[in-house]
Amino acid sequence: MNKSRMTRREFLRLAGITTGAALLAACAPKVVTEVVEKTKIVEQTKVVEQTKVVIEEKLVTPTAPPAIVTPQGRELPLDAAPLEKQILYGAAPGERKHFDYVRDIYNAYGMNSLSEPLIRNDPDFNVVPGLAESWKPGPETRYWEFVIRKDAAWSDGTPVTADDVVFTWAHAANPEMANSLIWFYAPIKGVSKVSGGEPATLITDPKTGGVRKVDDRTVQIYGEGPSADGDPCPFMLSLLSYQAACIAPKHIAEKDEAHWADNLPQISCGPYLCTEWEHNKSMAWEINPTYNGPQKSGIQQMKQYIPAANDVPVAKWLAQETDMIPSLDSAALAVIRSNPTLNALLHFYANFESQYVALNTFVPPLDNPKLRLALAKSIDRVTLGANVLNGTFTAGYTMLPPSFPAYNKETEAIQSYDVAAAKLLLEEAGYKDGKDASGKQLELEITSGNTMHAVRAVYIQEQWQTNLGIKVNIKQIEGGVWGTDRTKHAMPIFIDQYEYDYVDPSNMLGLFHSDPNSAAANNTPVEKWGSPRFGWYNPDFDKLLDQASIEVDVAKRLAMYQQAEVIQCTDAALIFITHQVIYQVWWPWLVGIPADKNGNVVYRPFDLTQYQMYIHKDVDELKAKYKGLA
């Protein structure tokens, strides 16, 4: 029988199969794995053996792009923009006078990215390393010993040593520096006495001083007390994590303590360097390439404008001139809430800040405790926070906010809103229906120093006049004058606020402890003066604070603070009115802000958040998407 020949078409078809297989084998992701089936086609005298090729699909992982590593050595997440786009645009807190944060935070704004405290707080208020790599308490916490991070250096190459730490606290307490917050550091042995004019050796003496060098990298900080080894200070770690408790460069600052930090350039041992400062206009910051600490930033540059008096932050944010508004006022919040797209970008948290009305108890008729308590119980705080202040504040009845250590909800009842009880107290104070026994109208004056005070003053004026029949006048003065008058105890009634500096009741309640130095400076006995800011003195309150400050048993010391707050609320020298709720907003190209233990993704300027965030790689696309939402 004749065998048929394979046609050209059949040949090409079979060749195509094998050729295709060869090509597939060469080109990922398809590869030939095996020949799985052979069949024979019998057609008369023609026998053709065909091969069926089964191709297995395999995923071939693409080669990962090289990681983005910052000059400080931090590897950024895969969704990070290139380093040249890691720029944060924002507003500076205000125009600085200098960079000497440790002696004057109000004029330096405590930029603890230029220097670094020994320790810091994470978003859950846990103490974590800063300049110190480790720490431990001495016996009964009479001192705390810190070991400075190995190879820590100032940006000019000078090592950071224990000498810098010792110098820092002597510098802060130097009376020539007129440190307005020196009382804050009073728990450090020797600080108050040195600021009162006694020798600096009370801080610097290597054997008996409050801050003692052990070796170049080791320093001990002692609690204030009568003995050579001080008294226990269980909250020293909290105090030293304060934003302004940064270290000053001894080799620079000691040459001119008053002016070493007035201008650029400034050296840094922190994550950033300040590179530009156009007074009253703008500032620019870049990462410090010599920084070897744990807070290596994703943001490589910060460009800040310095707000003018008529600044409208929300307008600049809507125009994408800034990336974030860390705290929205009620008007800006209303703008954001009115737009569903923008409303979805809101974040908020209950801040540890309390607002209050301060009464000078040494000035009649405010020396009458029943009158003070009547005033306290006649204010509807719920309406004030929810309606007048647009939900940016909640009702407050104590200095310690909810969730703060030693907060006790039961104490809120002392100053709670109760008009009937307030009227009875007013009558017992001798001012039934707002008039004294002779029928003379009781008249009070509230001094206001800014817009925030003014809004509250108008509301309180209405409450006291409506609920108690008292005539209330409002005196508006310039903010600087208001601050001076507060120091002089020159205002019988004023509105003020205080935000926590560290998470311990000694911070928020210690503000009201009497101060002999302040009293002496004003030629007044302390029992007729009180604290640096407030005309109120209660020895039982002071005693409890003193006892709690050295009590190492946590439960006992918190109970002491709770007892002290009962005294404070009952005396009603401070009428507590609201606690702050911070609303904030940022554009979605700003990422990396971690959730706290409660799942809240919020920006707190005094923890590690500012170093963890970074700019997303889709920043340009996102800016185009959100453009024009004003």
C-alpha cells in the first residue's frame, strides 16, 4: 500500500504547536511542564503521531522595587512617595522669639524635633526612648538614672553627654532667664531654689546636686526633698517626657545663655534641623542626617507658614496649601461637616484639656465660698459645649478630664448644674435674688483676653444674670495685658484653660499649688496669694498634693489626688466648665498615622505621630481628585 505524504499544512500545524511551546518555555509566566498525552490518528495508510502539550500557568513574582531608605536609615513602606515628595505643608504655631525651648516654651513653642527629651510618649502614653536608650529608678524612686544613646551627637558632631543634661536644668533654673514655667520643673531637686536666687550648685554639684553626672553617658535626676538624696518622685518619667524637657547644647549655650538660640543656624540632636526662618512669614525644616535615634522621620521636609492675625486655616487647607489642620475651631468644623466628602476625612479625640472660670478668693465678694459654689452650679455646661461651641467641647465639672489618671466621676456632682441648689446657696451667701440685705444689686466683672474667652464670657454672663439675678459685666483686654494681669492676680474673675503636659494628676492639679516664691516676689504672704496664676490658697489641698507627689503606692497616691480635687471643687475658686474635643482633618495623601489602643487614628503633636507619618506615592493623583472641593 502506498503511504500518503504529510501535507505542508499538516506540517506547519504541528510545527506551530512545538514552536509555540518553545516560545512559551522561554517567556514567563507560561512554561511547558510536561507532555501528558499522545494520540495516534490512523487514516487509511497514514499514521500520524501528534503531541498534545499542556501548559501550566505559573505566577512569577516581579522583582520588588528597591526600598526607599531615608538618609537617617529608615526604610519607608512600599506605598511611600519618593523622598523628594516627602514634604509636609502646614502652619507654624506662631512667630518664635528664639529656639530655647527648655527655658521658655511660650516663645520657642517647644519644638522638640530640634532637640530631644530623654524620653518620649507613644500614642498610648507609654514612655519610650528618646535621647536616653535606657533608664531605671533608684531606691524608692529618689532618683532616676538615664543612659544616653550610644553615639548620640549634636549636628555639629559634638557628642551629647551627661554634661549637657546637667547644664540644661541649671540653665532652665537660672533666674536671669526668667523662666515662666520654672514651677513646672519644681519636682527636680534644686530647681526651685536656684530659680529663687540660690547657687546653681544645688543642681550641678556632682555629689549633692539635683542632676548628677555618673559618667559621660549616664546621669541621675533626683526628686526634690530635704535630704541629700532627695525625696521619691514616682512621676519623674512622666515629667521628663514633657515636650519642652529637651536638652540644650552646653558647648554653645553656656557662652551666651540669654541669646544663644535667637537666630539661625541652630544645631540639633533631634530628628530635624531648621533651615529657613523668614520672620513673621515662614519656616522650613529638614531632617537632621546625623540623627541616630529611634524617631527617624518619614517626612523629609516641613514647610510652615507663620499665621497672620486674620488667618483662616481652613481656607488654606481647602486650597491644598496645607496638608493638615491639627485642631479645627467650631466655624471650620461646620465647613468640613457641610461637605460629605470632606466630612469623611474628619478625625477627633477627647483631649486632656480643661476650661474654667477662675475666681480671686481674696477679693470681696468672691471670698464667700457659698457665693462661689452658687456661681458654679448655675451654669448649664451641656448646652454650652453642644450648642454654643458646636460640639468641640463637652461639659466639664472637674479639673481632671474623663480617662485621666485619678479622674473620679462622683466628684462631678459638687459643681453640677442645679439652679434650685444654686439659688439656695446664693441666699445663704446673703445675696437672695442677686441682691444683698440692703437691696443693693450684686455686680460682677469677667475679664476676657481672647475670642475663646469672650464666647464663654457672654454665655456665663447670661447664665448668672438669668439664673441668679446677678448683674455681670464683661471687660475685654488685649491678650498680652491679660497674661500680665493673671500673673499679678489683678483680675477678680477670668476664663482660662490648661492642657496636660504629661499624663499624671500632679501636672494638672499641681498648677494650683501655692507658691512661696511667687508670693514673696509680690510682697504678699503665701496664704493671701496662692499659686503663680490663681488667688486661692488651701493648706489641706497643698498637703495632699505634697503627700501624693512622694507616694510610691499608685493606688494610694491616686486616692490622695481624688481627695484634693474634692477640696478644689467644693471651694469653687475654680469653676470648671468644659473639656476639649479636638477635631482634625488631613488630606488622604498623608498616611502612616497609627491607631491608638482604642482604635482611634488621630494626630497628637506631642507623641511620636509626627515622625511615623509620610506622604503616599499617589499624592499627585489624590491632589487632583480632591481639588476644587472648597
